[in-house]
Amino acid sequence: MEEILNSFLIYLRIERNLSQNTIESYKLDLIYFIKYLNHKNILDWSDVKYDDISNFVFSKKEEGLLETTISRKVSAIRSFFKYLEDMNYIKDNPTELLPRSKRKRSLPVVLTIDEVYKVLNSPDVYDPIELRDKAILETFYSCGLRISELINLNLQDIFEEDEMIRVIGKGSKERFVPISQEALSWIKKYIFESRILLAKRNSFNVLFLNSRGKKFSRMGVWKIVYKYIKRANIQKPAHPHTFRHTFATHLIEGGADLRAVQEMLGHSDISTTQIYAQIDSSYAKKVYYETHPRARLK
């Protein structure tokens, strides 16, 4: 079973060109499923029935897992069995009987402009480490990057004269994103005053370095962002991806075209970007009911 799983993971990387993070998620979800099947003495994929999958899903609900987590596991199993069917490993696909739940997409947390400035102004820029953190925060808000995109930035990805940065997104897709003069100035200051102190022989061209002179882990960046959100006394459940949501929402609130925002975020489907238009709409309604005389009377 594990051998076929490994061939599926190779297929995801080579044929589907999925990101390493997505592949790892599929792998973990399917390994848990294999353990469940083995516990039930099911040792071959062709022996898996609809009830086996349904009972697995029910067991996860009993464990108290979030619906979003369960949906992700079901999605991984569904994709895997479609692969087994296409490769003729199985004759009947048991996942075809699984109900397709329509998940209601909840609106993400977004910071106000005032809250963003509080976070951006939190680092002590006279401290080399906090100067680096300032550059990271400015880059997040200026460009709306994912964590993986930020930690993989190299020195040669910054095009100062063009006010652009080169980003490698999901599926190793390259895109160019505008960057503000403000963010560029802090990156430049970090490179000459902070990075030079952090760099080691094996730092290569990585832009943002941790205290050991190496590329950041995702958790390392998460801790930095959380540190300054807490210091700024922001009460919202914010994290690095909140800056991406905030970047997109502030652009649309300022009148940006949805297609342009899609391009900057690196979304393959514009429906993913449209959620930020919904946030803008809900914000507009909130302002309307708080300020319009007739709405206030109501």
C-alpha cells in the first residue's frame, strides 16, 4: 500500500506540479488512513469499500476534528482513489459514493490600516534583529506573500529600480509582484546593517536569515509576526497569512481591479480572489449602517 502511495506522491509532484507543502499534507492524511485500514486488517487498496472510508470519516468526527480538517482528509482520499482508478489499480472507485459537502467559505481576519501601522511600527529598528523583522513585516504587507514565498526570497529576486520582486509561488510558478518604496528602503537597510551581521558561509543568497544565518522555517516567521502583533496589542487572531488577506482587502477597498489583485496574489482561479471583494462589501455595509442617517434610525 505504501509503495502505491509513494507513486501517487511522485505523480502529484511531476504530473500535477503541486507544491511540496500540499504533497506533504496529502502524504500525512493518507498515512493516517493506511494505519486505520491496517488496524481493520485491510492490506490492499482494492479491498477498500465505501463503508471503510465512511467509518474512517466518522471516527475523525468522533475525535473532534474540525470540519475543515476532515474535508481536507476526504479530499486527499478522493484524489488518491481517482489516481488508483486511472492507473487501473482498482476497478470500482468507492469514493464516488461519498457525499460532496459544500463548504461555506468564512471571511478571513483582516487588519485595519491603523492596526497594520501599529504592527509595522512595533520593531525597534536600532536593534539588528528587529530591523530584520521590520523588513519582513513591511514585505508581507507590501506584497501579500505567502510564508513559503517570503522565506524562499533570494537577494537577486529584488529588482529595486523596477520596484518589483520575483516570487516562486505554488506549483513552482514564477510571478513578479510590485513592492513599495517603503518596503524596499527597509529591505535595503536590513541588507547593509543587519544581514551582513547574520550571514554565514552557507547563507548563500537567501534574503531573510535567522539568527544562525540560515533560511527561516515557516514556524520561525510565524513566531516573529505573532511577537509584533502581541506587542501592538492587536486583539484579533492574526498570523502571517493575515497580512496577505489585509494586503488584498486594502487594495480592493482602494479601488484595485480584481484581476490585478489575482495576478499579484498568484491565484490560479479568480473565485479564490473574489472573497476579498466580499470582505470589501461587508465593510461597506458596516460603514453604511454606522453613518447613513436613515440606516442609523433603523
